[in-house]
Amino acid sequence: MIIDGDGARDLLSLVVPGTGALEATGNPFEPYRLVDAGGVIVAPVAAYLGDLQACGRPAATQRSYGMLCRYLICSSNKDSSMFPQFRAVAYASVTVA
């Protein structure tokens, strides 16, 4: 939200914590996957990226959204180790139809 008096943001100073990674798979049916620090796939994000793939979104869109998910997950916890907690909350909130 932009509020009068807010200065311009210096995007060069934006730092994404080094926990987890967005990996290119080389697989056209799953071009990217988000993994935690232990190399385990973050299932809720994988499902979301799979939905984007099923809707015909290009790999570049999946990459952008995957990077956004990684940033949001990492930046929402002070010590940048939210992947396990995110998975627990996401699994608890997912319902299968």
C-alpha cells in the first residue's frame, strides 16, 4: 500500500533468506519445484504450481510464482526456517474434494 510520504523502495537491498530453493527440473510437466533446506519438496507449493501447469500457464509464470512463494515463506519468519511450519499448517488446511 502506498501512503503519502512513503519514499521509493530500494529493491537492490531486498535480500531473500537462503533457506530452501526453487529448482528447475528440466521436466516440461513440472518445470519448477520448491524445496526446503533439507531438499524435501514443499507439497502445498508443488500443488499450486501443478495447478498453474494444468491451466496452461507458461514455465516463466510458474518460476515467478515459485520465487514469490519462497520469498513469502522465508520472510514471514524471523529466523527464516518456516518451511516445516508452513507445511504443517498447509496440510491441516487442505481439504480433498
